[in-house]
Amino acid sequence: MLVELHIRDFAIIEELHLTFPPGFIVLTGETGAGKSIIVDALELALGGRADGSLIRAGADRALIEATFRLNPAHRSRLAPLLEREGLEGDTPDLLLLGREVRATGRSIPRVNGRAVTLALLREVSESLVDIHGQSEHLSLLRVREHVNLLDRYGGLGEQQARVAALVRRIRAVRRELAHLIQDEQELAHRADLLRFQIDEIRAAGLRPGEEEELQEERLRLANAEQLTALVAESLRILDEGEDGLPSLAELLGNALRALEGLARVDSSQAPLVQTAEAIGYRVEELVDGLREYRERIEYNPARLQEVEERLALIRRLERKYGPTIAEVLAYGERAAQELDSIVHSGERVAELQAEEERLLGDLGAAALELSRRRQEAARQMAAGIERELDDLRMAGARFEVAFGHKEAADGVPVAGKGRLAFDGTGIDRVEFLISPNPGEPPKPLVKIASGGETARLMLALKTVLSRADETETLVFDEIDQGIGGRIGATVGRKLWELTDASQDGVRHQVLCVTHLPQLAAFGDAHFRVEKRVQGGRTTTHVHRLTGDARVEELAQMLGGSGAAVRRSAAEILSQAQETKAARRPSNAS
């Protein structure tokens, strides 16, 4: 529901801040006062076409902001989109849409204060408002929506969901089949490549950790002479001695004997003996370790060559299949799995083809049943709309729901109809048609002539579809064009009834720009739009009317003045209020 509309420097509007209540809202005023400009501004905030010429003279930019309070259905639809784009607002049930238009012609759309693309703004606003006369926001003129409106009208959501689920499964099966049924030569080439790669990896006999071990061995082999010399020198110092000098082991033995004598004299120094013994043991361990290491050192050019070749093989495989031995082995496993799927693809193709036929059979039965129920709902809808058209003085008009089907070789088999194309809604191509006058063939809604006739057709549709229509805010700009006072009261009543939810209906908010007092009298809220000239500039002002001020406005709309006209205006308002009170469900008997 539209809660607030803020407009600045747009056309002749300097600045307006409007707060809208629920229910039926009427905007009245003299021609040229700016009523339709307000509607144009709202359309711009919803993603309508921007034009720098709309900026108020002397200003460098125009700004429009519209605040909506979202019902649970809209919150559910928009929450994933807003979360995905990082556009969540501070209050989950409020949505702020904005548009800034600069003199250069550049337009900046915003959602909840953040700049977005125009396409995203339109996606967010698509189901919030219908503006009659602006096809971009008139859901009834979007043919692709007709089947969904019909299903919601007929309560066929569960049946459509079952059809959609079957379609998703069929498409998944067909995607896998298309992947498997490729050019046989391409598959054969791929299988040959996979076999070569698998054989190459397996023939190498790689094992994890092997590369590190080989690198260590190569280091020892390449430096065998240097390593042997360093070990020999270490052993001479530690255990053998040289040039008549004692070794470190001998010196430690001498020191140990001296410390033992010290401890016999002064027992408090006994821990020093233990420390010296421990050092002796560690030196012995060091000597043993060096001797063992010396045994492993070998000068073997042939082995060094083998190691170098093995490392070269490993690195070649790593360049081709992965940066490590583990990655190379993993690639080999994946290649083996893919080869297996190719080898057995024929079996899988047969399985998938059988599954596809089974699913198509299920879909054919479900889609046919859904189509049958749609046709029943369509007859009821047509009858209801034609009754509404009778009330709106279009007794000769006829409404029709056209059903079409398209044959397709890859379609779903339907009894008595062959194979038909399908999508997530089933097999039906649904479109609403209307014949405004007797003897004229039905035409698509988009081809109906503009004016009051079109407005009444849309009103009839909205009245009947209000139970199924998820668009909460409906805007009718001068719906009274071409109709008189008597039918104006009927139109006013029907517009008001769209806002008064029945037991299973949807409560809409309706905004209507009108010149008819009989229609305006049904408004739950009445705003007067007027223009003033101040300082040589024309500006638009809006006031909410109540009490005597509203009666005076209705009197001016009747085109007269004086007590008699005001009495007529008061009577029109009183009759409208009585009609509304009598029709409210709480007052129904």
C-alpha cells in the first residue's frame, strides 16, 4: 500500500509531501492543477520513463520518493530479491522507492536509499501498483500474467504447482540427456584422451610423499663427498682425536673422573657428576648417529641419474594434471569416473529416455486436467465480468478467455491433441479478449480503444479479479472520461468496493483522479489539487478535504454555486455514505 509520496521540483510542483490512508482516495481539482502530474510522478518512482524536460524550471534536478507498506505476500516475494541485492530496509514492512532526474537527462533510481539499475527498480515495483492508462504498470495488459490471474481466480494454485514441478523434472532429465547424447566422434575422442591420461598416471606408480623423499635423496647423492668429509671431521673431534690430541669423549671421561673425586669430598656437588654423565651419554649417541649416517652416504652417479629422471617424470605429470602428486592422483580418479560414464552412457541414455516418457505421460494428464479446470473458471470469470459491464452501461460488451495450444515435436502427449508445447504453467496459452460493442469480434485488451470505455473494461476486470489480484494499490487517472453522472455513481461504488475486503477477497488501496462529484463522493479520503501563482511562478498545492470543505468542492464540481447546489452536493455525499454503510459486510444481514 502506498503510504507517502514526496515530490520536489517536478513539472509545476515545487514540493509536495502527501500521506495516503488505506481505502478509496480521490483527487479532484480544476484541469491543469496538477492531478495527473502527481500520477506521473508516482509512475516515475516505479521505473517509468524519465525526461529532463519534466524538471521544474530553474531547478537542476527533480526528486520523487514513494513509501510503501508491504503486505505479507509482497514481503515474501521481495525479501529474497532485496536480500540478494543488499537492499534490505530498516523496517521489513516498509519499502522506499526513489527516482532523481537531472537536467542532463540522467536518472538515478533508488531502492531503500541505495542506487540501483532501472531494471532492478522495475523488478522490485512490478506488482506494487497498477496505473490505468500506463501499460508498463498495468498487469492486465501483460498477456503472460493472464494465465496466473485465471489460476488465482479459479483457486488452481495447487494444480499449477504440480504441473510446474513435473516440468522442472522433465527439463532436468532433458539437460542430462543432451549432455550424454553428443556427437559420437567427440565422445570417442574424449574417451581415447581419458584412457591415455589414466594409463600415463597409473604407469607412473606415484605415491604421496614420494617427491619429498626423492628430493632429500638427490641432495645426499649430489653432495656425497662433502657430506663424508664433514662426518669424518666431526667423528675425529668427538671420538677419535688427531695429531696426539685427545678426543672430546676422552676429555669428558677425564672431567667425569675429576668430578667424581670432587663429589667424594663434597657430596653437595654430586649433581655435577650426574650432569657430566648425561653429557657423556649424549656425545655417545651423537657419535653413533654420525656413524650410522656415514653408512648411508654413498657416491652413486647411476642412482643420482635415476632420481633425477624420476623427479622429472613427476614434475611433467604435475604440469599436466595438478601441482602435487595428490592432485595428479585425484585427476586420475576423476578421469576414470568420466570414462566410466562415457562407456556406460548408452545404458544411462536408455534409463533417462524411459524416465522422460514416464514424466511426459504424468505431465500430459496433469496439464489436461488443469486445462479443463481453467476452462470452467474462465466461463465463471467471463459471466462475472459481463455482469459488471452491464452495471457500467456496457450491456452489449462480451468478455472471453481465449485458450490456445501449439504443437511441438518435443512437446507433451495429450490425448486427442497430439504433442503440445508446454512450460511451467502447462499447455495453455491464455489471453483475455473483449468485444466492447455488439457485433464486433473479440480483441486482445491491448487493442481496445483508450478512453472511458477502456477504463470501464479495466474496472470490471479489476472488480471480478480483485480476489485473485495481488496488486494492492490501483491508480485510475480520470476514469470518468466519457461517462456521465449516473454511471459515475456506479463507477464510484465499484471503485470503493475494491477497497472493502470481502470474506475471501483482497483489500486494495485505490487512488482515482476524477471530475465527477458522484464518483468523488464515494472516496474515503478526498484531496483537492489546486495551482497558485506566487511571485510570478505557478505551483501545485494539495489539501485533504473534510466536512463542509468537501461539500463545497463537490458543489464546484457540479458546476454551480449557491445554496441549492450545495444541497445537491451534500445529498450526493450523503447517498454515497449510505450506500457504503449498507454494503459493508459488518452491516450485511
